[in-house]
Amino acid sequence: VKVLNAYAGIGGNRHLWPDDWQVTAVELDPRIAAEYARRYPDDVVLVEDAHAVVMDRAHEFDAVWTSPPCPTHSRLAKTVASRTGRPLEPDPRLWEEIAHLRTLGVAHVVENVHVYYTPPIAPDVVTERHWYWTSAAPLMLTPPAGTRGILMPDTPASAYAAAYGLPMSPRGALSDSRKAFRNAVIPLEGLEVATAAFESALSMVSDGR
Ligand SMILES: C[S@@+](CC[C@H](N)C(=O)[O-])C[C@H]1O[C@@H](n2cnc3c(N)ncnc32)[C@H](O)[C@@H]1O
């Protein structure tokens, strides 16, 4: 099954995906992309704008996972904006990608934080940390053990790595490893949401259709 993994980060969502999925990852930050490539040497890694790839090339894949940046959607952003008086416009690319993938009818997952405003499209799956818009039927997730309360401002990368079961990165590989680990999707959630959402694509491929 050919999977697009857009805004790949260090690949928390991808960590438990089966070896036989052919993954193309897109990550704009070259150091994060290099660290992703070190972790997943069999994946194709593109250092490009993921939004353009999702909008222009999603139809080339059997299944699509996309994790657009959260800073303009998170409650924290709202707090910072109100404190500093900065205007805050939610980045519309999140909603464009959900609408595009739904229209295309491709198996997909769009992941983001709980947005601070009334969402124009309601999420299909809500977990402690994330909202997901997916092509999946409603699903039961295994509650992740040991991750409650991890989002403290000073939580180090090593605590995320331990709680999520992700290997640490070599010293100096990332310019902000705390941020990259904090951004990561809990791997078990990444597997369960993707497997459910990609089910139709996976069965079509295994049937040889
Ligand atoms: C929420 S994080 C991804 C987390 C990832 N799914 C995981 O589980 O580890 C978003 C990532 O998108 C990257 N990014 C931001 N804007 C981008 C763009 N226009 N194109 C590609 N990557 C981008 C950031 O560098 C960051 O690594």
C-alpha cells in the first residue's frame, strides 16, 4: 500500500506502521527530514512543502496521513495572542486538506490539536491530545499508558521518548528535540487510527484490485 506521510516530523505517527507499507514522507525542515530518514531508511523522504504535495499529488497514493502545523489552531496560541495583542488567524490549509481528501475519496487521516475555535468540520476521532478527521468508521482506541499529564511546558524530550516508546535522537541531530518529540503523535494511536482509516485501501491492495 502506497502511503503519503505529510508533515512527517520525526515520524511518531509512523513508528509502528507495518514494514510492507511503502511510505513517502514530506518534511520541510531539512534537519528533521534527515532525522526521519535515519529512523526510517526505507521511506522516500521529500524536503518540500507538504501542503502542495497533499493538494497536487494525494491522488497518486492509496492512503494519506497529514499532520499540518498546529500553532495557529491551539489553545496555547490563543492565550499567547491575547497576551501579546497579536492577531491570530487560523491557518486555512488544515481545512483545505480535509476538504480535498474527502472530495478525492482517498483513505486518509488528518491530525491536529484540539482547535480553540468552533471547527468548520467536526473531527471524527478525539483523543486526549489530538483531533483526527478520517475516512474510518468509528473506532475504539487503546488508551495510551503513561502519557497523561505529559504536556507540561518543561517536559524534556527524553520523557516524551520514554512515554511514547520512541528512540531518542542522536545529540545535535535536531535543533529543538523537545519540540519535535512534543509534536509527535503517540505511536500506538498513529497505528490504530491509520489502520482503521486505511482499511479499504489495505483490503483493495491485498485483494490485488
Ligand atoms: C505536528 S508536526 C508532525 C508530527 C509527526 N506527524 C509525528 O508524529 O512525529 C508538523 C511538522 O511539519 C513540519 N512542517 C511545517 N510546515 C511544513 C510544510 N509547509 N511542509 C512540510 N513540512 C512542514 C514541521 O517542521 C513539523 O516537523
